[in-house]
Amino acid sequence: MRMLVVGAGATGGYFGGRLALAGRDVTFLARGKRAATLRSEGMHIITPSGELALQPQVVEAKEITRPYDVILIAVKAFALASVLEALTPAVGDNTLIMPILNGMKHLEILADRFGKNAVIGGLCKIAGTLDDKGRIVQLSHLHELTYGEPDGSVSERITRLDQFLQGAGFIARLSPNIISEMWEKWLLLASLGAITCLMRGNIGQVASAPGGDAFARGVINEVLAVLVSLGYVRREEYVEQTIGLLTQKESVQTSSMYRDLMQGYEIEADQVIGDLVAIADRAELPVPLLKATYVNLCVYRAARGNA
């Protein structure tokens, strides 16, 4: 299989780089300074076990001449619209599109553009960043890629993809319940983001504050109510695990959105929180904590744009 990785940052660069080092045919779609840096200096991945280096195949949008078998989309969710045109020449009749973006709205956007049959579900679990030298830094040993057909079937194409992804130095897992798993990731991601961003602190700081535990539980319950309205069948074990994780008084955990916010970067406000608020409004569900979070993030975004 030939894979095109859209997004050569901390996430796409890590998984795509690992695949390339394992001998898979992987090309990175990049542009401007990032493309030039990868071509001149190569790709460097700093892991807890040491440094990996490779000279990746890099292509810019205007250089794509034929379709790829699979496209891994690993950009920030707010950047999806800006790459749709660029990746269009890479999509053929049998191309498999595997997004690992936050939220769920991207599935609808990609299906509208390229057809529902072209898009599969996907998610990743990794803590990573780019340092000031453009190197990919894996912040923990967590590195898992999960994927599957939206209807849960084990098709010939998903089996081929599974074989392509196995044995590349990270955990690759074919899921028969990928949509449910994506909902559960959204539950964790949105709850973690709302708790840390609205209160401007890590999980332990919020949990230790007067009323902090009740606040965190309130956020989780609001997100849960929205996801259940969409069809998510709650798993009590996972819900309790999430509540426990997000109410630990000793935890220093923060969300990536919180870290981006504290550094003055663009944030995934619409995709992680805003979409939940919009769904809640349509379903007439009361979500005051999520609405307060979204207002807060929009104020930040407006101030950032005017800075």
C-alpha cells in the first residue's frame, strides 16, 4: 500500500515516521517551511527510548500526480478545511481516508467531499509536540493508533490496512466498534478540555479547589448527555474510569487545548466544545458548563486574533 500522511507534525510525523522506518511506502504532504525543513534536515523523532531519524518522502500539493491507497489525515481539526483541496488529487476511486482528528464533525465533512464509502473511523492516543528545532518529541510511552469500518465490519480493505500498520513500533489496533470508541475519546477530550481551560489549571488543581470535584463531574455529565443523544451507548466501566481520571487531586494532567491556549496558539474550540453545544441546542439539552466554556474559548480566540 502507498500511504499519504497529511500533516507532518507531532502526530502525523510520529506515526508516519515509524511506518516509514519499518519499510512502508509513506509520503508526507507538507508545505512551505515544514516541507523545506524535512527535505533538507530530515525527520527526527525523540522518544523516551532514544532518537530516531529518517529522510522522509515529501510532496507538496502541486506535486501529487496520482492517487494513494490510504490517506492518514493528522492535522489539527480547525485546519481540515484548508487541506481538502490539496489532498483531492490524492484521492482515487479506491482510496481509503483515515482521519485521526479530534471531535466527530470531520467524518461528515470528508464524506460530503469524497463520499461516505471512502472514509473510515480512526483515533490516536499519543502525547507529543514539536520542539523549537522542528523535531517530534514523544512525551510518554503512549502511542496507539485505532481504526475500523464505521459499520463495524471486517472488510478486505480494512484487513489490508491493518496488515500495513502492524509491526511498525507502535500499537496498531483494528476496532469493531470504532464509532463508539471515537465517542468515548470525545467524552474524555471534551471533558478534560472544558475542565482545564475554563478553570485555567490542571486536573489536580481543579479537583482540590472547593466545588472542583462537583464541577468536573458536572462537565462530564453534560458531555455524556450530548453523546447519548447521538446514539452513544454508555459503558459504565469507561464512564467511571473517566470520572476517576478527571477528579484525581494528585493529577497534573492537562489537555492539549489548554496547553495551546496557555501558549497563545490557535485552539480547537469549535470542534471539541462548540459542536457539542450546537448538538445540545438542537436536542434542547441544558449544558450550561459547556456553554460557559465555549464562550470563554471564543473570547480567547477573538483576543488572540486582535493581538
